[in-house]
Amino acid sequence: MANVVRAALVQATWTGDTESMVAKHEEHAREAARRGAGIIGFQEVFNAPYFCQVQEPEHYRWAEPVPDGPTVTRMAQLARETGMVIVAPVFEVEQPGFYYNTAAVIDADGTYLGKYRKHHIPQLEGFWEKYYFKPGNLGWPVFDTAVGKVGVYICYDRHFPEGWRQLGLAGAQLVYNPSATHRSLSSHLWQLEQPAAAVANEYFIAAINRVGREEYGDNDFYGTSYFVDPRGRFVGDTAGDKADELLVRDLDFGLIDDVRQQWAFYRDRRPDAYEGLVQP
């Protein structure tokens, strides 16, 4: 496997309906494939608006099964068509009353590899997620894909270092962090937390944010998505803050070994001393 992986991410404005939103992401994916990308990831609940700005039962209509629902089935077909790994975040219904904020991971041949369910569920103004989602219960899987070992950590999860570390311990080389965050709440953290996590855990992170305003609230999603390397450096420029954007970047996975040899954080961990961290 080549050390250099060409990876892509998409930040997108809401189009108004699922069909056109999915179609827009398909076109971005095809363009990424034309540019040689081997993997692409989309934003949080990419096929829907960020409906968690309100608490209304009508929004359960966005939920679908994973992997057998229409969006993930369509993404599997797209992966086969483009030869890319796809990270597709959606609103999942497992059974009546069991709903999750989920990302499906699909290999480059269209094989469904599994899913990650968001662990940390916020409940605050403009982010009423506990109304819709149960906390994730599948751990922190790392998927063996055509481009390497890939993990997912969703939006609010990024404020909690424990999951980042679990992904590193499981061998992640690249972690996609699909998000929906707005200017007034945590924009000063956006270019701080994921680079710090990339350094602490010594892998690449793809940080994806929605962009624009949507009809269900006042959140101003500010984009500025990016890739960051294990030294905490942006890989190329970040995306803009107002419009759709496709980023395609070359990630040198060889840097992971270099950094782990130079900054021996995994060697110097003290799990024997950390018992108090997991006491309720």
C-alpha cells in the first residue's frame, strides 16, 4: 500500500430536499475521483438539514436504516462506480424508538464495512440532539479500507479526548470528524481541538463542517473544513466559510511512523495510572 493517500472531504449548503442534496454529494465525489482521490467523507447527517436546531417529531422522517436504507445503498453504488472509500453520515433508525447519529463506512468496491454511532450527544440551544439520538453503543471501530485504517468521530465527540485516543490505540491512520457547528458557539475551538487531537494521537484528521444557514434555526454554519497532519499542521489551505467546497489533499501516512518515533507518546502512556479517569 502506498504511503501517500489522496483524500477528499465535502462541506455543503443544504439544498432543500434529500434527493438534490445526495445528488450534489455524488457530483462532488465524482469530481474527487477524477482528481485521483481514494477516499471521501461528508458532513454530519449529510443528506438532511441540521434539524436538531428544533425539537419536532416531524424530523424523525429523515431517519433510515443503516446499511439497508436508500442513502447508504446509493453510497455503496457510488463507491463501486468511483473506486473510492466513502464515509457517509446519516440519521439512523435501528428499530422504533432506537435512533442514532451514525456514519457508514463503505470500501472502494462498494462493500459496507460497518458504522460508527456518535457517543456524546449534546442538548443545548440550537443543538437539541438528545431529543432525537440515543448515545452510540458500538465503541470506536477502526475500519480496514482500501486506503488504510480509517476511523470516525462525530461533531460534539471532538470535545472529548477519550474517543480520539481509543481510535489511535486501535490503529487509525485517518479519522473523519463530520460536524455541524456555528460561529457564535465554538468557532474559536474549530482550528484548535482537531489539530491538538492529531498531535496527541499522531494521525491525520479530516475536520468537516456544514456551511450556510438553514430553515430550521439561526445557526450560521461556517465551513472552514480542513485536513490536519500528525504534527498539527494544516494540509494545504482550509476551505472557505460561506460556500460549498471540495478539498482534495495528499496525506503522507509515512509521517505517522516518523512522528511516533520522534514523539513517543504511545510508548510513554501510563494506563496503569489512569483508573480514576473512568470513575463516574
